[in-house]
Amino acid sequence: MGKCHFSTFKQCQEWLKRLNRAIARPAKPEDLFAFAYHAWCLGVCADEENQHAHLCRPGDHVKYRFEMELARMGFDLQNIWRVSDINSNYKLCASYPQKLLVPVWITDKELENVASFRSWKRIPVVVYRHLRNGAVIARCSQPEISWWGWRNADDEYLVTSIAKACALNPGSDCPLIADSSLTACSSMETAAVPQKLLILDARSYTAAVANRAKGGGCECEEYYPNCEVVFMGMANIHAIRNSFQYLRAVCSQMPDPSWKAAVASPAWLSALEHCACTSPCASQRPFIVGRDLGVSGSAYSHKA
């Protein structure tokens, strides 16, 4: 850890105050950059409005940008993927965008059934595709398995369908591999051999199993064919929040001989280490972020 030296104690106190102001929690939401930028966009003069204000207003331009992104990433929207409007006006999931990308053979009725099985109705949906290897990133929340070991056929079908869609829409470096012996619901689905799907769970196995007592849980490899589950051992969001708050409290104190030890004691630095160890695995094999806790959750990945 680096050290800062000041010529006077007064100068040291002044810089400590500046640092505390920089890391202090905003007094009101309007102080956050996103809200300030939105207010600025709505109040800019006419000659700047076309350049900025459209970013903060709903309209056809949002749909156009979404379609442009899908085209840029090479999604085959004619045969393999489709954009579903099931979340129009956020009626299915309030925390998901209105347009969702899923395999073309997955119906909206099946998506509704999957939503009833996923926490907060955050179903597995694709958000990114690698142009060269064809691997996709998608996201979802944890399945609501509970102690009873509930299953959902449509959820299992959707997860495996994402891998099949990847095989049918390969990247520029990956040839299409045919296999007529595969069993599926249509000839389109059996046209290629899907690669294995990685289920990347940022929680520990113990935490994932414990969530079953609250109605949650994790995917069982027995029920999700051709999948691999990996647990990364990160703490839950509550532990992360508490460790960060403790770190902030330590940083606001005057330095003393035990200050360095106090900074290293909270689990915040350990959480950062877990993130650094997880990132290479996630970047090498694009994944579907699971659970509704950002870095702490389960995830699927079509292996490149």
C-alpha cells in the first residue's frame, strides 16, 4: 500500500476532508451523474438538443439502436433468434428491457411459464454475442427450486435451446456441425451439435443450497442436460454491503498505527479478489449472469 506524505498536519487534514467529500454518499438522488445528465439533456438549448437530448427520451430511435446492435453482433434474426415483445410496458418483468432476445422456436407462452419459475421473473435472455466464436452472454435470476426440488420443463428447454441456437448461429471462426441423430422439436433445432453450457454461480455451493430454504436454489445438472455448474464462492450482497460500509468507516478515521490492519480486515478486499479470479473465467467463456444481484449469482455460458 502506498504512503502519502504531507509537510504539515493541517495539509493532511485538508486532503482527508477532500477524500471524504469525494467518496461520500450523495445527499439526494439528483446529485448522481445519471439524474444530473438527464436534467441537463432536457434543458439544453436547441442547437445541442439533437446531439444529446434524444438519449433520454423514449421513441423509435431506441428500437433502432437495439436492432443495430443485434445486426452488429451477427444475430441471425431470420432463422435462429427472435425479438420478443412479451415484456412490452414492462408487464412481465419490471427490471428487464421491453424487448427480449430468445431462440426463434421459443414461444411467448413458454416464456411466461419460465417467468413463474425464476426469481423476480428474470428469465434467461441473451444480451451479447461474440462475432468470432458465436458464444453468447445472457442473464437470468436463480430458479425457484426450494426444498421440494421443483422443476420447470419450459425453463430447462429454454436453457438448452440457447446452446442449440449458438450452434446453429456459429461465429466466423466456427463451422456449422450437423448431426441428424439429435432429438429435438424441429428440424431446425437438430441441424447442429450444441456445445456445453457453463452455469457460473458466483455464490458458494453452501449459500446456493441454503437459498432453497427461501424458495430459491440453483440449477441441477441432472435436469439441465449438457450443462456444467461452477460455484465461485463469493459472499452474498448483504455481506458485500456490510464490508464496504465498514471500509468506508475506517477510511474516514484519522490514520493510526493500526489503520492499515483495519483497512485489510473487512471482507471487501477479499470480495475484490474473488471478482478478479472470476473475471478470467467469465471472459474466456461468455456467461449468462444469473440471480438479481449483479456479481453475486448464478450464470450460464455457452462455451467457446
